[in-house]
Amino acid sequence: MTPLVPVRVTGRVPLDPRGRRGWWPFRRTIWEYTADPADPLTIHCDGGWLISPDKHFETDGGSIPRPLWIIYDPWTWAAAFVVHDSGYEGRTLWFAHEFAPERWEERAVTRAEMDGLLRRVVRLTGGTLVDSRVIYRAVRLFGWWAWSMRARASAEKARKRLRDG
């Protein structure tokens, strides 16, 4: 996939709390994202491309350690974090073109593409150049763990579906 340049973000980011996981300082609240059918979260990119996260999944927002919340709140750029978590969760995002918005297609994405998209959407949704670079560097340095753990969990779910029929 060639890098798409986001130009605007539309839609709502409805979240419902689902509990807490982890240990301090990384203990975080898990939220359930369910796309609003009337106003789904969509990233509009140059060339007429549209990007959307999965319609339903769990997210922790920005995986920012609690002591750093003074500087970076995990929900300041909710749309960016939700799309990023969706891509990390299934290693896919949904794509369509504005000329055929009813024809969404799931496509595989790489970790580098997801991290780059996060950086661009943080900037697009009000983050400064410094904010977007700090967040990008953090996910490049530490995101490998989440990427590998979610891949393992996805593989286990797929094996279970095959086993259970």
C-alpha cells in the first residue's frame, strides 16, 4: 500500500467501558468501540480513498503509561488511537473509494503503515508536529510487543474457530 495522506476525519468514536487490565503504571481501562451506523469513523485521504476501522473491537486508546498522562492523555486523539488499535488488532483496515463508498474491502496493513497513519491522523486532529513525532517514535520503539501479542491472539482465535467449526 502506498502511503495515503489523510486530509480529514469524520464520524463519531462511541466507546463503552469494559473493565481494567494490566498492572500499574500500565494498568488501563479497556473500552469497546462499536461503529455508529449513522456516523461511522472515517479517515478521508488524498485521491478519494476512505479508511475505516473494524466495526466492533476493544481498545485502550493511547497505550500511554499513567504517569505520562499529564503530558499526553490517552484520549486526546481518540480517532487516531482507535484506528491504530483496530489495525494492530487484526492487521487489517477497511478501504473504499469515495466513488464507490458502499464497496468496503478489508486489506492487510503492516506495522509501519499503521504507525505512519497514526502519526498523520494525530497531526490532522489537532496534534502539533512535536506531539505526532513523540507518539510515532514511542509506537515505533515499543509497539512491536503489542503487534506480536495481538498477532498471536488472532492466530489462536482463528485456530479455535477452525477447531470448533
